[in-house]
Amino acid sequence: SFSNAQVIKPGRCPKPAVQEKFDAARYLGTWYDIQKLPHSFQKGQCATATYSLKSPGVVGVLNRELDDGTIDSISGTAIAKDPSEPAKLDVSFFENSPPAPYWILSTDYDNYSLVYSCSDFGILHTEFAWIMSRQPTLAEETIEELHSTLSSVGVNVDKLLTANQDPAYCSAMNQ
């Protein structure tokens, strides 16, 4: 996880508040990347994340993206370690690798989702963030509100990259 991060900061991870009364069943389905902090494991465009219920308490994760004309995908699982905090998920994509935090800071289930991940490595931490939408676009006012939430956690929103979700370019993802 450390080697994949492009956002490395001094100190320990912040502990932001997460979505209250998170309902995983309402979160299931497909989400489109709108903006994200840069990282090496997601380099393509037209990225989506699709969540499905694999078994009680276990969410299936399918991440897809278009990279140089090829559709890349990876499957994993997400589990809430503590049932009293269902918005704090641990996601795993590789067997025998440690899970990564996947915290839903905010969602309205129908339009937007704000996800944050942070891992401590001694005196440093790595962080990831995603602004996602149920559609390939998201209202600018909503993006600004989510930027405010990220800024309050200490995320430098100037580092967020805007995803390419252009329907003409991304049409191969829907075939």
C-alpha cells in the first residue's frame, strides 16, 4: 500500500467522521469516479466501482477502468470490521495482503459518495480519496461541498485529479 501511494504526509492518519447510519444495501450498485487523489494502481479513465452483496456483511467490489483501449478490472471484498461502524470498511483485493481502509465519509446513496482511505506507516501516512457519483457527472456545487469536507480532514483538494467520464470515450466500458 505504501509503495502505491502518491500522497504521503508526515504524522498519523486523521480520524474523520464517517456517514452516520450507513446502509450498505442502499450503497450497492455502480459508482463513477469523478475526482480522486493520484495513485499508481488506478491509471486509466472511465473508472467505475460496482458493489454487490456477496454474503451477509461482505460486499463484493468490482473496479473497472479503460486503460489504453483495454478494460482493466479487479475484484475484491469489503467488510466492516466493527458492525457498530458500518461505514468503516476494510477492502481487500489480493489474498494474504493486508486490507486497506475504505471509509465512506458522506453519501446520499442516489447522487454522490465521498470515500477516504488512510494508512499509517510510522511517522508518515498515505492517503487516498475518491469523489464518486451514480452518473458520469456531478453538480459543481456538490463537488465543492465534498471538497470542503476533505479539506476539513486535511486533504489537499488541489491534488485531486478529475476523471474522464466522457460518454464517447468511455463507450467501450458499456459494451
